[in-house]
Amino acid sequence: MIAMWPYPRLIAHRGGGALAPENTLAALRTGLSAGYRAVEFDVMLAADQVPVLMHDENFGRTIAGAGQVAATPSAALVGMDAGSWFGPAFSGERIALYRDALAYCRSQGIWMNVEIKPASGWEQQTGQVTARLTADLLGDGAAGAVLFSSFSMAALRAAQQAAPGIPRGLLVQDLPPDWREQLASVRALSLHIDHARLTRDMAQLVRSAGYAVFCYTVNSVPRARELSGWGVDAICTDRIDLLRPDFFEA
Ligand code: G3P
Ligand code: MG
């Protein structure tokens, strides 16, 4: 059984790749203006369990100062600058609520790989709340518009329970020895793996077991061509300037 991948094959990483501050609405706009109609972004819970777009648990890199996302209410997070670290053109760009990103992507016809990125200790809640909100806001359209992925099996399990109809992918760095059991236990559609750890044989093995293979984060054209030649179903990239959205069709 060979995997089926009915979604876009080239995806802008963290919204706008290297061209905009990650995981912001500005990043989503940047991806779209580069012609991308597929994005990956990271979702984490605020202290009041409201999902926001965020990669790091702690402030300090994209958000100035000290503090933790999971200890800060969403009302405070949405006032925080998530753009200045990237450059003055984006200063004042705020932390985005997940529901606003969902609404924007739906309104623009952008497909989403929503990476459930729980702060430590919040795996189950993050999967559950993110999945519920997605199902509530998108209704019947959710399954065609969103694919959840996570490094956390607990988060994926919770997402599966809360919204079984929205597809799931397991994120890994390396192929774990029990990859078949893990993928089967959450009825995953896809395996998302660091492209640097993937071999042609691995790609064939996983695909022949019936799972799609998604590679992150592929930032060169020759490497993207090689992975495509291996049968890799989809890749995400920071280099939305180098890899054109029609790469797989061209
Ligand atoms: O989902 C692919 C990729 O985003 C996983 O790594 O750290 O960039 O979220 P990271
Ligand atoms: Mg991610």
C-alpha cells in the first residue's frame, strides 16, 4: 500500500519561511504574497489555555524579555511584539492567536500544517484544545484544510480523541525503531522527518507501509529535487524565495 498525500507538496515553514518573523500573521501574508498556498506554523497554549502561534516556550528569542508562554495569559501575549527581533519593518507585529491565523488562512484558501507544540507538561491539553477549536471553527471543512503534526504522541492522541476526522502526522528527528507502532496508534497519515536524517531506503520503507513522508526543513533546490526523486510526498522550506510554489509540478 503506497501512501496518499492529497495536500500541497511545498509548504512555507513557520508561515513565511526566512522572509518574515516566524509564526505571525505577517508571515502568513508574506507566504501568500510569495505565491504559497500552504503553510506550517507552531501552536502553543497561553496560561488561560488559548492557543497562540509560538515556537519557543520561553521568551528571549522572538519575544523580548524573560517569561514563559504557558505562564502568560493570552490577553497579555497578544500585546507583545513578535516582529522586532526580525527587523524594524516588522516592529509592532504582535503574537497571533491561533483562531486569527485559522480565519486568515481559510479566507485566503491557504492549507495548514498545524504543528501542535506543547510547552512541557501541557501535551494533552494542547492537543485537545487545539483540535477542538479547529473542529469548532472550521466544521466540515477542517479535514481538508488542516493537518496536525507533533513531536508529542500525547498531543497527537489528544487531538485524535477531540477531532478524529482531522488528519495527523508524527514528527520525528530520526526514524524511531517503533515507528510503525507509533504511526498506527494515532492512525497517522504521515511521518514528518528531518530531511538530513532521511535516506532513500527509509522513505521507501515508510511509504510502502502506507504513510506519506513529509520532510522539514529543506532549504536548497538540489536537495528538494533529490527528495522528490525519492518519492517524498511533501517538504517545508524557509527559502520561499528559492523554491517556487510550483516546484513539484515544474
Ligand atoms: O513541522 C516541521 C518543523 O517545523 C519542525 O521543527 O522546530 O521548526 O518546529 P520546528
Ligand atoms: Mg514547526
